[in-house]
Amino acid sequence: MKYLISPAFFLVLVLAVTAQDKFNPYQYSISKHFTGANGAVVAAHPLASQVGVMILRKGGNAVDAAIATQLALAVVYPGAGNIGGGGFMVIHLSGGKDLTLDFREKAPLKGSRDMYLDANGNADLNKSQHGHLAAGVPGAVAGIFKAMPYARLPFKQLIQPAIDLAAKGFVITGAEAADLNDDRELFVKNNTRPTAFVKDIPWKAGDTLVQKELAETLIRIRDQGKKGFYEGKTARLIVAEMDRGKGMISLEDLKKYDAVWRDASVFEYKGHRVVTMPLPSSGGVLLPMMMKMTARFPIDSFGFHTPKSVQLMTEIERLAYADRAKFLGDPDFYAVPVKTLLSDDYITSRLRLYQPDTAGDSRRIASGDVTKESEETTHLSVADKEGNAVSLTTTLNGGYGSHTVVGGAGFLLNNEMDDFSVKPGVPNMYGAVGGEANAIAPGKRMLSSMTPVIVLRSGKPVYVTGTPGGTTITTSLYQTLLNLIDFKLSALDAVNQPKFHMQWLPDTLYVEKEFPEALKATMERMGYKVNSRGHIGRTELIVIDNGKIEAVGDFRGDDTAAGY
Ligand code: GLY
């Protein structure tokens, strides 16, 4: 398959990242493709990828590198990297063990089902999306310490690059400058103290971003461990910020928060074992549903981006997403019928609704609900030379989360509360609706789409992948995996070829602008409402084949593949 992304684009971007023991935060470049044998890291920012590789070179394993990369992202990629948000981590250990870690945020203990309803019972989406009340109890730092027993290097070594990047600063990319400028008003509006993200004149590429207060918070975490965030000075600063902005997170919320190991969602697909995050990741149910449906068809013979394969995949996405918000929520609070949803009989019954060669009709498919989420999240993939792999997705929810920075502590709080159904049965921020399963309750985790994936063949990792993108996360990964397994695309094409997305409601097939025009026209003739949209996801992929490690950073952002 010919590589279809503009060669000019690549000439600009394919400047190799030299994986050294030191890196230069004032001069770096973006690299989209790495091949080697020792280890690789793919993340949303070149400096974060370089930090991960530096840790691998120092003898760290994939877990060490993932933790260091995640912490670096919290500094160099503040739109989604975070210590004030949450996420999921899937680990494959070279001994054969698979682990899935849930460090998703929780609703504060003072939270309640109707907390975003006004006196007339209408949902106030401004409060669930912006400012102090939008924040769930952060899970990222608890997740890091839960994973530490599987790391090898001392924590001090893993966090130091992030501390240095925050204290001494780094130069920002053009994309980061544009994002900070776009959100200036939101920062001004949602903060009670000055923040490092606002300055008097617009940001531009090459400006240095210094985050002194964040550096001090990271130092407290370095020196005091988990307590450096959830107790003591940082916790007091969070609660003081809540008091100033009428938020709800309390000292008790912080002290009680812990990350949890969950039983992985594991399924077989054409000789591959797919390991991913279970609930509260909706992907742990939707991805197996979609791939189990797909396995009933000879889709490889339909071909990549043919009307036949795109129509089938679109209808499968529709069928799976119709069940999403009706049935899925935090399993600690709601009895989700996962076994039934993934059973052969249920898959058969859903496929009875499938009609080839014509657009389906979401009104006819089911009466379930679906929640559309904001798309700003970030993913990192790591593989080391020992056969360990980590797939980690983390988020603040929207870009820069709630836009509220904790005064004196320098980090952004998430706006993850909007991932709940703020009023079950009523459209949320993007005009979609959510179900009872995902209603707010104190201490409950909001449903997520984050779907970090590790695919094994004969017990060894072959693909380590994931992406941001809200509800498009699971459909992006579904397509990436089919691109690799069924359509035999190269790693570069599997990531970079145009993606499409159907989520049942709205009854629209979304395609990236680069999606082939002729194919779009054919889909329209079949009866689909097709909308072109901006980029879908930023998929980070590592392919491991007989000791060869190939890493691809998505062309859609500053994403960088690095290794040694
Ligand atoms: N907030 C994005 C997600 O968890 O799916």
C-alpha cells in the first residue's frame, strides 16, 4: 500500500530524534517513525518521548519509561497530559502477565445526581464543563504509585525530567502556542490566581513556558510520594482553590482516592489476543463487540476502504454504540451485563439488524443512549527490549480540562464530571444523551472511552496502541486493528490513513477531510448522511515483529516516535 500522506509534510517532520541520555528542551524536532531493536516510546510531544527513551537507555523497563513519559507530558503537553486528571494503563510483562490499572477520576463525595441541574431542572452544562465544579477527584498520581512496584528505577529518577522541564522551561511548538491563545479567555475566566498559561501578548512557537509552581508540586510528589499530592500542602492548595471557586473536592476525597487493578478485557481475534481496559472504559466492551461482529464476515476479502468494508464497519459501529450509554457505567455502582453483551448469542441477535449495501437507521436499531465526549486526551505506547509493553491513555477531558489551575500548585484540574450523564436522558454538551448507568453518584467513576490496547500473538506483544478522541477512540482503534490484521496495511498507513466514525446518534457518518471523495459519494448514494470533519484521534502505534520494533507517531499532531 502506497503511503498517502504528503511527502512534503514528511520532509518537514522526519528529522530524527536522537535518543541520548540528555535532551535539549530548547531545541528538539518531531519524528514520526522509528525502527530499532531495543525499545521505543510514542507520545504526543517529542520531549516526552525523549524522556521515555532516556529512561529506557538508563536501564528502566517499559513501566519506568511510561511513568516518566506520563509525568513529562503533564509539563510539556498541558492540554491533556496531567497530574490533575486520570486515565488507564494496560501492562504486559515479559513473564506473560497482563495488568490493567484504573486511575480514572471519581465524583466528589459531595457530588450528587442532580448537581448540574438548575432550579427548573435544566442541565447547566457550563458548570459541568468549565471551572471548579467540573473537576472530578484526580487519579493520575495514585495511578503512577500503584504501577511503581512494576518499575525498576527509583521514582526520583523518573520524575526528575518533569521537574526540570517545569522549573527551567521548554520551548513550545506552534500547535501549543495556538491552543494556548485560543483558550486565553477560558483561562482568565476560570482562575482565581495568575497562571503560567496566560501572558499579555500572544504565545508563539519558540516561546519558553516555565511552570515554577508545578515544579514545586512535582518536588513534593518526588519527596513525599502519593501523599505529596493527596495530603499535605498540595491537598490543602486544591481544597483552597475549591473554596475560592465553589468546587466540591474535599480533603477527604483526596485522602480516600486510590487507583484500582481491574481484570483485563481480553478477547481473541483471528489468532490474536487483544488485551484492553475493562469498564469504566466503554472500549473494553465496545471493541470486543465490534471485533466479534466483524469476525463473522470475510472482511479481509472486502478490501481496505472499499464501499463494502466501510459500510459493514459503519453498521457494526452503529450497533455497538447503540448499547453504549444505555448499559455502560462504573461497574462498582451499576450492574453492567458485560457477559451478555459479549456473548455469541447477543452478537448474533445484533447482527440480525444488519443490512448490507444500504445505510442503517438509528431509529430502528435500538432505543439506547450514547454520550459524546470531548476529544482532548492523550495516549502513549512503550515497548522495551525485554518484552514488556505499556499502553497508557490519560486525560483532563476537554483541552486544558476545566481551565482551572490550582493556585500555588500550578497544575490544571480536569473537567471529567462532564463525562457523566449530567441529566440522564437529556442531551449533554454535544447534543447526545446518556443513560441511567452513567448517572452521577458520590465516589463513582464516570464512563470513559479511553481504550489502551496491547495485542499479543503466541503470548508476545505485537501491537501496542491507543489514541485520544472521546467517543471516536474505540472506532479509531477498531479501524487501526483491522487495518493491521485484515487489510495488512503498513504501520504508517494503519495510523495515518483517513478514519471514519459512526456512533449511532447522531445518525451521521463522520469522515476525515482526507477520506477519499469517491468513497464518500458512494456512501452517500447508499443513503448515509456523511459529514467531513477535522482529524479523528492521534493514534500512537508500536509494532513488534521478531525482535524488530517499529513505532509510529500520528501525523495529526506533534506526536513523536523515538527509540534506540
Ligand atoms: N474524557 C475522555 C474519556 O475519558 O473518554
